[in-house]
Amino acid sequence: MGRVVLVTGGSRGIGRATALAFRDAGDTVIVASRGGDSPDGLPAVAMDVTNTASVEAAFDAIEADHGPVEVLVANAGITRDTLLMRMSDDDIDAVMQTNLVGVIRCARRSLRGMLKAKKGRIILVSSVVWGMGSAGQVNYAAAKAGLVGMARSLAREVGSRNITVNVVAPGFVDTEMTQGLPEERKQEILAQVPLGRYATANEVAGSIVFLASAEASYITGAIVPVDGGLGMGH
Ligand code: NDP
């Protein structure tokens, strides 16, 4: 389709699968991460979403090399799980800065090109815990819930400019982020998932690509759950 697509956190996991899916659909995909890694040979930029100057510099470089970003997939995220009583200021700040403020920064910067082009797609990667909550993830769930308010506000701001803003809310996905969980916790989680298994990163990528497609042109401010039924009712 020949669009310029930026996937933050595109060097592994869900972001990597998403980048490959857009590439296979014919788009020009740039992957961004702190490390600037490009395991599949896609164009890559080093970007730390917690730092405005780094976000600016990365977008400047993308625009110079490829043109303005038409599709932003704000996927970069981290966890710093522990009970709130034990959560440090750094655990709170790092997760809020990466998973919420970083997304706002990237969306704000991407709007420059999208407003001029009078078209664009912004897709935010939240989590099923945005609505269900999750013990041990007060920082993470707060940031992921914040993305919903952000998406819906921005969808209202830019709808008239042919820019859509949507949220994908994955359940448990088999990536490095979840591979570190203790076996007992994994089994507890699986027992609550109606489909009885984790998602693959490709299953999440499919919904992200759909939200950027022509078929999704009238969808904005929506939350698409990709959670095997875990979040039903939330
Ligand atoms: P991974 O840990 O596998 O990958 C995270 C990616 O984000 C990496 O590319 C990493 O690269 C990048 N990243 C982290 N911090 C920053 C930063 N400050 N600036 C730029 N890039 C950064 O995660 P997943 O693929 O599992 O998760 C992707 C998204 O999906 C996250 O937002 C996560 O919260 C969400 N999610 C994941 C679920 C799961 O079960 N895995 C479930 C629900 C939601 P680098 O370290 O080089 O910066």
C-alpha cells in the first residue's frame, strides 16, 4: 500500500510481528526502539519515547529519509510489576513515561505530518488490564487505562481531518515480556482465558493492521480486545 508506517517497540515481540505484517502488505515500515535494532533488516531508528528530544530527532530522520508518517503504531511498553506498597518512584515514573507519556509524545509529533496530509491512522497498544485491573500492576494498568482516555480525546480532536485513533487491548501474548512470568502465574492466567491459551504476536498484529486498513476507515475511538475472551464484560 506504500504508506510510511512507524512501529515503536518494533524490534521484538508484538511490535516486530506488526512491522512484518505491514511490510508484507507493501508498506514502508520503520521500527523504533531504544536499541535501534532491526532484526529483519527493516529501516530502524533509535528512539527513546521517554525523551522528547529523542522522539523529535527520530521523526526528523524518518521524514528526511522516507516522508511523513501516515500510520503510527504506539506499541513500545515496559512492565515494572510489584505490589504498590513496594513500588518505587522509579517503577511508577518509568512505566508512566514509557507506556503513557511516551505514547502522547509520539502521537503529538506524528500529527504534524498527518494534519498536513489530512489523513492518518494512530493505533495504541494498551492491554486487557486497562479495564480489569491487575494486582501487582498499578502503574502499568493506570498507564494502559490512560491510553483509552487519550485515544478517545484525540479521536474527537482530529476526526474531522480524516485521522482515526484506536486502541488494541491484548490479553496475554507469548513474548519476552511474559516469558519471564513464573510457571504458576502463567497457569493461573491461562485458567481464566476462555480460549485457554496465550495469543501469538501475529494475532495481535492482525488487528493492528486491520485498524490501519481501508476497511476500518469509519472506526475511531474504539477498543479492540485481542484477549481470548479474558476481558469480556470490561
Ligand atoms: P517486548 O518487551 O517484547 O518489546 C518491547 C519493545 O518496546 C522493544 O522493542 C523495546 O526495545 C521497546 N521499548 C521499550 N522501552 C522503550 C522506550 N523507552 N522507547 C522506545 N522503545 C522502547 O514487549 P511486547 O511485545 O510483549 O509488548 C509490546 C506492547 O504490548 C507493550 O506496550 C505491552 O505493554 C503490550 N502488551 C503486551 C502483552 C503481552 O502479553 N506481551 C499483553 C498486553 C499488552 P528497546 O528495549 O530496545 O527499547
